[in-house]
Amino acid sequence: MSFAVFACFGYAGAANAQWARQTSFDVGAIRLTRDDFADTDGVNIAGLWSRWNERISVVASGAATRASDGRSTGIALGSASYAVPLRRVRIEAGGTGTVLGTTDLQPSSSVLGFARAHLLANAGGVWAGVGGGQVRNEGRTYGAATGDFGAWWRRDAHRVSLSVAPVRTSIITTVVFPDETVLRLREPVGYTDFTLAAHGAWRAFELDAVGVARTAWEGNVASASTASVAGAWWATSHIGVVAALGHQLADPMRGTARARYATIALRFSAERHRTSRIASEPRAAAGEASLVAERAGDGLAVMRVHSPGARRVELMGDITGWEPVDLDPRGDRWERRLTAASGPHHVLVRIDGGPWLTPSNLPRIDDEFGGRVGLVIVP
């Protein structure tokens, strides 16, 4: 099996940085139709590892497919970026890399750097960026340049984005003459992908839909459109069933061919998902502490606790990696900005070094260790 793993790591010193995380592993079956393959069934495995805070983002993912005809394909992707938040503006720079391997074919790869500027609002934002680097395919290396423009909007756990990505690079065209002479030609290509993506989440169910329209303006790349849809149902807080159906366009930047696919798999997640049952027991005693979460932009949320007479307030939950953090006094309230994805989170608070409590205004749920935690929704 031709499979390479690429991981890209970044580090920067950020005082009191709090990390959000996502780690998952899929194993399942796939039905694949590619231009260079016959229709095949196979086994597919995939993994995702990501960590991010208000400044640093690191992502590594990979997938491998073993088809019934004996061929195997593997792809690995990695990215890392560092951002500087400036009020409503966020300046970001980073790099991405991919490696693709297929049985009986030379591996292809790409390494790209990018820079983006984001303008953020409470429920959305816009961005613009440029990138460039090198692509290696069929033993040859050539340059690539990209643009990246778009806008996004979010409400609770639902989001929509629209992006425009012009690309200019090269591909290798193979010409076979009647005398079986083979000639490989490098041909510049240019195209623009318009992508509309939507994500929705309802308790234990998640749905993603993507539509792409490609306009070619140079070389031997066809204008086309495609769409895909994927859904996940979380049977438990850490195990889900995922299915996807769609059609992907050829990607000269990664060396992938045009293909149709259908997959179904089990997903194992290291992080808890929103399937926990809300308990019917009474809430914690009123007046001890209440907590609200407000979106602060740039991936941050303000966690604000009201506890009259408190001299010290601590918070602990999945957004802190279950490590206690001190909140800062603001009049009769205590608060702190933390990196937190939109959606439900599990939290506990401690007043003046006493026992850990569920905030009085939050529903209580069972945790995986037999205890109780509060359920707060970050907008």
C-alpha cells in the first residue's frame, strides 16, 4: 500500500492560551468510481487530528483505501497557521502540505504557503488571501499560485460559507503515438472554484453539504459542477455512524482524479459530542453561581459567572482541557475569554476554593465518569 503521513506542527508563545481540539478515526466501506479506475468496492480508513486556539491552528489528516481489485490509495494532508488578532481584524499566515500515493503510480505532493486577512463580525465575517508554492506530479515539479476569497455566517451550531478560489498551476498531459512512443507534456492550467458549503447540527445528528462550480480559463481543465453531502449520527457521546455521497472534481494541486464515491463508516471521537441525556434532577441551589457564555469573535467566548460575595471563582470544563482556570473580577461578576467552538460544552465552577459545582442556571447532565456537569451553549 502506498501511504504517507504528513503532519505539520506550529508553535508560538501565547500567554494563557486555551486549546480546543478534535480527534477522530473512521473505518468503513467505500464504493468508488474514478476516471483511471473501474468501479470498485473497498475498505476505507481515515483520521483527523487538530488543535487550535486564538492564535495557532494545527491540523493533520489522512485516509487510505484498499480496493477489491487490489489497488490501494492513500492521501495525507497537514496545515499549520499563526494569526494575529487586531480587534475585528485577524491576520493569518501559514502553510499546507499534501502527499498522495496510488499503487503502480508515482506519488504526488504539494507544499504551499498562504496569507489571509479576516474581517470578523459577531455572527460572520469575510476573508481574502493569496498563496503559492510547488506541486510535484509524475516526477516533475512546477509552481502554483492561488487566491482565496470568501464570506461566512453562523448561527448557533449552523454555518454557511461561500468561497472563490482561483488557481494557476500545471498538469502533465500524456500523448501516445501509433508507434507506442509516449510523450509527456507540461501544460499550464488555470481555473476558479466557487464553493458553497453548509453545516448543521441537531443534538445527535450533523449534516454537511458542499456544492462546487468550476470555471476554467486556461489549459486542458474542463468547467464543471459537483455536489456532495455527508451526515453523522452519534449513537453515543464518542461513537457515531457517518455516511457520505458525492462527486469530486479533479484537483491538480493534490494530484487527485475526478471521482464519484459513496461511503459508510463508524467514527470514533476522542471528544464528547452532544448526545448526553439531560438529567431530570433539580439544579444546583440558586444563588451560589450562575454562568452565561457570549461569543466574542475570533474563535473566542466570554465565560461570565455571577456569584455575589465571592472572593475567587474558578472554571473547569472541556474548553479548558479539564484544567482549572481563574476568572477575573468585573464588578459583581467574574469572567474570562477562552477559545471555544460554538455549541454545547461541559463546565463546573468553584467558589472560594470550595467544592466543584454545577452553575445554578444550567441543566445538569451525566458525565462519562458517573458525575454531573453543567451544559452551557456557546453561541
